[in-house]
Amino acid sequence: MLRIAVVEDDPQCAAQLQEMISRYASENALEQETVMFRDGLEIANEYRPVWDLIFLDIEMPHLDGMRTAEMIREKDPAVVLIFVTNMARYAVKGYEVDAMDFLVKPVSYGPFSLKLRKAVNLAKSRESRFLLVNQDGQSLRIPTDRIQYVEVINHRLHVHTEDEDYTLRGSLQDIEKQVEGLPFARCSVSFLVNLRNVTAVTKETVYMKGCELPIGRTRKKEFLERFFSYMGGSFR
Amino acid sequence: MTDTIRFLLSLAGFPVELFAAAVLFGFPLEKRDHSAFRLLTGFAALLFLYPGAFYLLSTIFPPIRSNFLLTSLLYSFLGYLSLLWFVMFWRNISFPEGVQLATNAYLMQHLAYCLYTAIRIDSVLRRGSFEDPLYPAVWTFVYAALFFSIGKRLPEQGHYDSKAGAVAASSFFALAYSLVLSAVSQKASAESPVLTRVCLLYGAGVCFNLLWSQWEEKRRLTVSQELDLQQELFRKYKEQYEMSAENVELINRKCHDLKHQIAALRHISDEEKRTAQIRELERSVMIYDSVVKTGNEVLDTILTEKSLICEDKQIQLSCVADGAALSFLDAVDVYTIFGNALDNAIESVSLLADPDMRSISVLVTKKGGMVMIQTENYFREDTAQLESPISDNSPHSNKTSPEVTFPSKRQSVNDLPRTTKTAEPGYHGFGLKSIRYTAEKYGGFLNVEAENGIFLLRVVIPEESAKS
């Protein structure tokens, strides 16, 4: 279920956005819930990080889109932001608040659906899930955000997080099924890496906090493509 | 004892000569992992397994031994196969490249052999004899000369060019012919040393010709590419001039309109109407006051310039950029990448029938020590024809503007979308090639994905690299 917020003071534009979201949702079998806000102040005041995606109008009377975004980012680094604006020139500052893109008014469905598609994938990739695993008979829930990589040695899995390592039974394929949609990719046959926690990448090595892994020759092209796809966003 | 050693050494001569030739010609080609290990293993295999295999075969099939011609040809052919195996094992190249490399190496060895044997035709001192100073002299001379003049310069960035297949095939057959000639003439050496000498020198000439013509062909290709580039640059300058002229025209028209709007203002007495008109005027001006600030001045300039064009063509251009991330790039390179990427995107979306679909997004971001530049836009799938990577039929186009075709699957770094031949012979998809060349200059790459009507262009450059 995708939770979307639309922050727009112009009622006509707001209605239009809501209608386009519904249209996209029905065309793409997307489950979503949209909540409307009339001004930046309404959402930024006592902001709760419950949204996956927020459409933010830039030109609003009380608290404009840019300042709203700054306030939201203080509390929520993960929510996907798309600005809606009359004018081109504000767009580039979007980088400072980690906006994904922006839409120019009057918004038409073509670019809207293109950007929404990328936003949906991006939101999904930022999902926080729990890995359900079995360690010596005990059921464990490991938050995926904390995982740096999963290694398989002799049919045993080693899940490495920043604080702890877990040793369990299972196959890398099982883990891959559980993290489907999340940015995990194999850098070699026995290592599954969480791209979110990658700090640096070279042609030979992938670096994370406190550790590094070699990139296997056969997986190199695919792994790097996955990494850059994650970085730039994808439409797939 | 010394006789046995001498005999063994004489047997070892040929594999070592082949090996040395392959190493020289294969030296500039792309490495594989554990290159040194592969080199040593290859050497051992050539030295022991190859003669061993020949010995085995000749034992199993006695007729081989009795027929000199057959022996010679089989020995040569097995040698070639071993060479082919070695180069594929040692270097990271495709099969046609391997054939070309193996053939070239053998050609070089055979040239040296023909020369040496032609000189020494009537002497008792023959192959593999270290007592003869001419032996190392001839080989060193031939190998050094051919390596420096041809072998070193033939490959480009670790690979032979894409026509390797055709070259390989024709060279191979010519080599085979030359070997047969040598073998046959050897048989007649006792009766007619002069004739044999002539045949050997002829063989040497053929080998040399084959190697030299590959080099000539490559030079010709380079010149032709440079000419294409010149033509392309000229075309670009012409285009830019026309664009500048268009821009000036646009601005002139806008000023003209504004003049009238201001004049009309004078005559509006109603306060509310006047305020509305003033606001309208403000809006018009602000759209042309598109001062873009990304943190990189060159990017600002390009975006401002392109946004004017986009507005004229009803294209929505959006950009989220960390301009500072581009600071280590040369200004010209920034212009090349973004200029070409945006031109390409603008051209694509202009062809879309529905103006609502005309939107281009530009993203510049930095993560993990990598700087990424990405553009996204819709494109029309029937004009940019999708073809499966397996088929090699040229797609046709009935448009007069330059067309780019997109394969139906994702393509990456070395596979750029191919350009169909159009009414304008000079334009052959140089835009994307320029981007790729620029990205690779900094140790980065260009990736292009074209699927489901969405075109995604991605340039990745490692952060700390200085221009190579």
C-alpha cells in the first residue's frame, strides 16, 4: 500500500493531481492511499514519517514547497519528494532536499505517469522490511536496513549487519526472495550486498562501513548496473 | 647426449618461435585474470603438450610419418590450433580476434622461417641450430620490426576492431596456402635450390603483405573516421549558428510582444485589470529570466540555453542537479556530455505526436565515489525501431531526419544504439559516441536503456579521477 500526500494550495491543481494518481493506480494495479493538504504548514507541523511519496507544490502562500521540504527532510530522509511548480528555475535546488524530480504546471498525464512510475520503484526500494530467519530453532527478525551483506559458505548463511553477525541455515535464493524489490544485488556468487549501505564502489571492490568485498568478474557488469540503477532510479 | 639435447632443442624451436610471436602480437590486448599464470601455463603447454600431441597422432596414424608433406602440414596445423588455444586462454578476446591474433603470430613466425631458410637453403645448418648466429639474428630482426611497426599498433584499447572476423578468415586461408607452398617447395629443395629459394621468398612476401595490409586498412579507417568527425563538427557548428539565430529571433519576437503589452497597459484605467495585466507581464518576463543555478556554471549555461529551445517546442525540461559534483570535469567535457544528451533527448521527444508526453528529466548526483548523470524521456517506439540483438537486418527508416535505432534489450557500454543510414550521410550517431568518448576519458562509461518507450541515458564517472 503506497501512502501518498499531495500538498497543493490551488484546488483545481490539487484535484487534477488526485485524479491522475487514481488513473495511474487503476492502470497499473497500484494500491494507494492519498491524503490532501492545502499548505506546507499543514503537513510540516508535527510531521509524521508515514508517507512513501509526497507531491509538493512550490508556490504556496504560507509555507512554500522548498521550506516544507527542508522541514520534512529533517524528520524523514526516506520519503520520495516530487515538486510541482510553475517555473523551471527552482528545480535544481531540489538536489539539496533530495527531491526525485519535479512536474511543471499545468501537469499532463504523460510526464506525470513517467515520474510516478520511477517514484513508486524508488519508494519500494526504500521500504524497511524484516528478514524472517531461523537461527538454531529460534525465529529472528533482522531489519533489512541494517544488513550490509549476506554471505554463503557451505550452505550456511552469514548475515552481516553493522553491529552483529548472524549465522543461519538457508540459501541465498531464499534471502533474495524475501528482499525482492529491495536494492540487494550479488557482487559475486556467494555475496549478496545491500546497496543502500554501500559507501563506495570501484571497478574491483564494493565498500561498506567497516568492510569491503571484491566484485567477482562474472557478476561485475550486472552488479554495477544494479548499483547505478539504484542510484539513478529505474522504471522497470 | 649432446645429440639428444640438440635434437630436443631443435624440436623446441618451432613452439618457442610460435609462442614468442603470439606473446608479442598479443601483448597489447586485453588481459585476463591471473595473466602471468596463464602465460606460463600456455608456454608449458605449447612446449610439451603440442609436440606430445603430434607425436601421439603420428604414432596412431603411421601414414603420417611416411609422407613428408602430410607430416609437415599436420605439424603446422596442430601448431596453429595450439596457438589459437593459447591466445584465447591468455587474453580476454573474442573468437574472431583470437583467429586474427593466432594467424598474425603464425604469419610472423613463418615469415622469419622463410627468410632464414631461403638464406640457408644450401647449408647443412638448419632450424633450431644455435650454432648458427643467423638464426637468432633473423628472428630477432623480423619479430622486432613487425612488432613495432604493426603488432603494437594494430589493436585499439586492447581489442582488434569489429571487422576482425572478415580479416581473420581471409588471413587464415592465405596463411594456409603459404604453408602448403612452403612445404611443397621444401620437398623439391634438393633438386632445385634456386626454385625453392624463390618459393620461400615468395612465401615470406605473402606473409608480410597480409600483415602490412591489416595495418594499412586500420590507418585508412582512422583517416576516414577523422574525416567523418570533421564533417560532423562542421555540421554541429552550422547547427549551433542556426540555433543562435533562432534564439535571437525568439527574443526579438518576445520583446516585440512585450512592447505591445506595455503599450496596452497605458490605456487600461481599471485598477484591477491593470494589476492583472502587470502580473501577466511579469510572468512572461520571468519565463525568459530562467536563471538556472546548479552549482556548475557550464551546466547552468547549457540548461538555460536548452530551456529556451524546450519552451519553444513545448518540451518540459526538469533538472535536479548537484552541480558541484561536476567540478573536476573540464568545461568542454561538461558541455559535450550535457549538450549531446539534451540534444538527443530534445530530438527524440520532438518526434512524439502528443506534446503532453514531451518531458525530459535531468539528474546529476554523487554517491559511493561515483558521479552520475542521467536523462530520462519518452521516445516513439516506431521511429526508433526496436530490433532484437540477434538479427542483423538493417532497419529501414522513412524519415528524413537522422534516426537512431534501439535494440529491444538493455544495452550497455560498448553497444550503443545504432544509427540507420539516412539522407544525411555525414551524421552517424556521433552525439552518443562523443558522450561515450568523454566519459571514458575520465575512466567512466555510458549506459543507455531503451525499453517500453522510455529512454534512459546514464553516464557514470569515478569521482577522484583526473583526465587520463
